[in-house]
Amino acid sequence: CRSASPIIEKPFQRSTKDPDVDVVRRANEYCSRVLAKMSDEARETTDVGQAAEQLACIWKKRNNLSEIAFEGLLAILELCLLQVNEQVGLFSRLINSLAFNSVSFWKLAVPRIYDSDLSHGTAFRETLLFSLALYDVNNGKNRLRELYAAVPGVRQSMLGIHAKKFGEKYRHMQMSRSRASSRLASREGSCEDLLALDNDVVQDDSPSSDQGSDGVQSASAGAGSAASGQREHSQHHKQRVINVSNAPPVSLARKTSGQWEIKQGSGGLVACVDPVMSEDHDNIWLANLGLNFDDQKATEEDLHLSTNSLGLPIIQQARAGDVFHVIEENDKKIDGLTQNQKDVELVVPLLAIERDMSLLSVLNDYNRSSYKLNPVFVSQEDYNSYYGGISNGFLWPALHNLPEHIVKDYDDPNVLNDHWCAYVRVNYHFGLNAVRNARPQDFIWIHDYHLMLTGQIMRSLDSNLEVGFFLHIPFQPPPEFLTKYKMVGDPILRGILRFNKVGFQTHRDRAKFLELVQKTLPRARIAYEHGVDIYTVSFEGWTCSLGVFPVSIKNEDFLAIAQDPQTVIKAHEIKDEMMQHSGEGGALFFSVERFDYTKGILEKLRAWKRYFELHPERKGLDVLLQIAVTNRRTVESYRKYQDDCIALAESIRDSIRSEEYPEWRCIRFETDGLQRVQLIAHYLAMDVGVVTPAKDGMNLVAKEMMVCNPSAALMLSSGAGTEVQLGMAGFYKDEDKCYHRVEDIADIESFAKTFYEAAIKDKE
């Protein structure tokens, strides 16, 4: 006999802060009560997913049981919003069950959600928006727009549409006042003319320094104001660039006084983007500065001193990897400390940086003098999983086709799901911030593998925006990317296709992407425009163009430093110091990169050892200077790889000796970065440059070496995007090979042979 007990504690009308409540059990019991009232219409079940399907079916009938069924659906929705990561599957079943009736459902459900947020301090509205965005990403749908259709105010408030409209009207009003003021000021008339004009306009738009004693502007001032008004009008309608990246384009330096100063960063991203961004102060750069909320206090064991690509110390958020570029000026203060003490001295005081008002002042000053740098805030827990977790532990090795370096934790679907949800959530926050800052005529430029879903999320919020994406790393995922890791692989393929424009570093990467699209999304239509070398992919009503745009360097900047007499002097000093114990005819091999398993450092060291085994006559002559700038030591796979490389380098240094030159050492291995002048001096000092990554999007070091020291030999692996570009451009022909190619860095014998060819070729 079924119970007819009354339904109590309706969903979204109760507090959710009781830690002792088992929300899953509560939802199950509530649905059981609801189903018990259905008698002949439904059957009892302990599966909440089945309950969702039954209740949706009954609710859609619009009979006397629909209201009760609706309460059951709300209970299931409440559970999904309380446990977003854990209930991804249940939320999908709920949305699928609603089918074409979702608009009607949201019209009834959203007011209850709003009431809960107001009455009980919940955040169900924000959670619902993200849950729908996550559903759309995972399923290739656009169900978020159904919520907008049901409750238009949701989208307006989320995107700040009313505030943006107010801002637009305010700018128009300013321009109108400016034009009216300029017309008045340039008119030769009596004082009565002034009285006919709104006094506020005169006061607002006439600087006191330009006024005479009678308060009337001069004609020249009026002309200047008119020109200013025209500039404001043209600027208001021009296209801005909104650049979006995970890392900021700056480094923050803390002075000995405790004050902060901001310094322009460098690296591949800044090098290729900053010239465009600097053209207009109205351009915007959105990035995460490491100022995230819900920070957990870091312990000494959590902290590993790390560096950016130039070797600058970086603040570490616990378990998150490289977060925040910081230069500590007070070097003398920390020189006497142990390494562990340095870690704490540099890092722990800076974890409270969010409360340092001097930093806010520095950012404001930067925005006044340059383009606008706007921080994107996310929860620290999400950032840890997104950056230190799935981005560096999964996506980075997967897209470099190095599956052996994928963190083993991702074999667990639950771990992969949790970190995937964090990845989507961070992309959601970036996308939301970009849309809020964008105007229809702007171009939004998203960068790299951290933000591959941002375009899809942005265009679900505003389909009129033009959003481009550039992938700085290779796109060479292994086969299991779309099988074992299908939960991630499929949404990423679809997500990339939701950008208007997508750029890859090489034709090889674009070809791989197109291959996977054809295999995974057979309904996609692909066309090729030969004249411009652009592929156009149409899929589910969206069109995306795919191009190849290899990044490069500003040759003149490097040549100016390379040709400076002081740099040449430094180069001679470096060469003399490195080769002082070598015999005549020795060659200095130089390699510099981040300490990353994608760079092929371990294979390089093995080949270097084999080189001397095959050619013992080179002992006492050749030296390899390897600079591997330490980073990402909070990621286990990086830390182990770095430790293995250092151990091997020490073993090679100690085991390979020369009786004739007892002070000679075949290798020097350093982990400190170089400033640009020092780096270029090393380029000038080298006899052979070694750039042999396993996989690399482009690798600008090879280009820098060739520009600064064209007389030096260059070893370049086929894994580098630069080698693909140079090979296609004809730099590696049988009769004219401009560099020494390493076909497969795993082939140690061939690699060692290439070392010998480069050493002998250089001396010839």
C-alpha cells in the first residue's frame, strides 16, 4: 500500500548549509514520496535518474499530477546544483528528459531558484548557469539559450547588459556635449549665447585652465575640443582587440620598500601579441594574475621555487604550479639563506598579496599608461585542478603526443571528471569576463590550450561576437585521446570549431586536427581555399576557418643587441671561460630551454654520452652547455623528469674524462635562466646550437640562434615546429642543408652521429 504522506520541505525553500544532511538521500526520499502519489502513473524506483525521466513524462502531460511531478523535478535539480561535479550524468538525464519543454520548465523553476538565493543565501542561479554551460560543452548543444528564452533577465544581468547600455549612452552623451561645447566655443556671439546653453555642459566640458576671466573659451580651445570630440566619436566605434590568456603579459617586482612595480614580461606569447595590443590603449588583456579566492594557506612542504620561461622566480600557489610572475629585488637579503628558507622567504609573505593595496595602485597606473590589464578571478581550488592538474598533467602531454607523461590519476574517470569540470568552470569565467568587456565590433583573441572552450562558451552567451583562437603548442594527440579520454577529447574538438578563426603553428598540426574532425564528426563539412591556404569547417550551424600562422621574432631587436660591442665582448668571455680546459679544435654546443619533458633533454643527454663512446677522439675537446630553466616542479611528472635529467648529467660529467686534459668536463648543466643580453651573448659564443625537442609548437630559440649567429651550426629536431616551417621553405635541400636535422631523438645512435657531423662541419 502506497503512502499518502504530505510532501514537506519543498526544494529551493530550505537551507542547504546543514553539513549533516545527506543531500542524495534526501532527494531520493523526496522523489519516492512524489512517485508514491502518482499511483497508476508511475512506479517506485531508487534510481534518481529513472525518477527524473518518469517525473518529466508526467509533468509534460499537464494534468492534475503535473504540479506534484514538478516538485519532484525541482528536488532533482536542487541535488544537481548542490553536487555539480558528482551529478553531471544526472543533470544530463534531467535536461534530456525535459526535451522541448525546457523553456516552460525554466519559466517555473527560475523564480524558485531566485527566491532561494535571496532567502537562504544560496548561489543556485550561478550554479545553474554553469551547469548548463557544462552540459552544452559535454554534449555539443546550446541549451543555455533556452534558459535565456525563458527568462531574458538572466542573460541581461549575467552579462551586465544594462550597465553596458548605460555606459554606451553615457559615452554618447559625453560626445554630444563635447560637440555642442565646441560649436559654442567657436561661435562668435554675445554672452546671451552662453546663457542659452545648458550650464552643466559648459562646466563639464570647459577646462578651467582654458577659460578667460569671463568664463568664455578661446576659439583655439574650441577647435581643440571639436577635434577631441571627433576622436572620441571615432574611437567609440573602432574595433578593439580583447586578448585572453591564462598567464599575464607582465611580471610584478616587489621593491625593498615593500612597494610593487609592474614590468612588461617576455616570451613567445608576449612577443607575438604585445605589438598588436600596444597600438591602442583601449585594447584589453584578460588574464589570471594568481589573485584567486578561497586560497588555502600553503605549508613549507607545498612550496617549490619555480621560474617562468626566462628564469624569473614565480610565486607558487599551493599545488597549482606556476601562477604569478614575480621578481624579488632584495637579492642581498636572501643570499645568505638556504634554498628552503629562500622558498619561504619569497613565497609565504606574498600569498596575502590580494590585500596589498599598493599592487592595486600599480595595476591602475599600468592601465593608464598601456592597454588595459584586467584580472580574471576564479576559486583557488578550481585553479589548482585546472592549471596544475588537467592542463599540465593531461592536456600538455596529450597534445604533444607524449601519452607516457599523462598523469596516471587520469586513468580514474572520477578524477578526470572532477578536473574536467574545473577546466570548464575556469574557461566559463574567462568567457564570461570577455563577453562582459566586449562590444560587437571588437575582436576577441583567445590563446593556447588552457582556454580551448572559451570560444564556445562566449558564443553561447553572445553569438554575434567575433572570437579567434591561436594554439601555441602542437596539436598531435595520441589515439586514446578520443577513446580512453573521450570525455575530454570530443568536447575539445567541438569547442575549437566554435571559434570564428583558429590558428595553428604548423601545417602538420592543422592536418592532424582536420583528420580527427573527419573521423569524429562525420557531419562536418570541410572546404579548402587554395589561394589563401584556409580550410573552412561548417558544423551544426557554426563556421570556423583554420589557418597556419607560425609565430616569429623581431629580428631587429635581436640584431641590435648582437651587434652591440659590449655583447661581443661578453660572448668572447663566455667562450674563453667555457673552453679554457679544452684542446684546440673543440666546439661549444649550446642548448637553452625550459626544463620540460617535451624538450627532449633526457634523449639529448643520452646521445651526448653515446657521442663520446663512438668518438673518443673528441674527449677533451667538445663541451655542451645545457641551460634548462626549472619550472612546474609542483607537477609530479615534471619533478621526476627533472631529477632524472640532473642525475644523468652529473653521471656523464663524472664518467667521461680526458687524460690529456684532466680539467676538461664535457658538460655543464645549469637551471638558472638568462636575461636577454646574456642569452644573445651565449648565442654569439656557441659553435653549434642544439634545439632538439620531442615536440614543440614552434620554438623561437632556433630562430633567435640563426638570426644572431648565422655562422654557427644548428642541430634541429623534426619535432620542432620551426623545422617544419624551415623544411617547407626550402632550408633543408639535398644540395643546400642549412641545419643538421635529427629525425628521431629517441634514436640515440643517429642523434650521436648528428652531434659528430655538427662538430666536424663547424670546424670545416
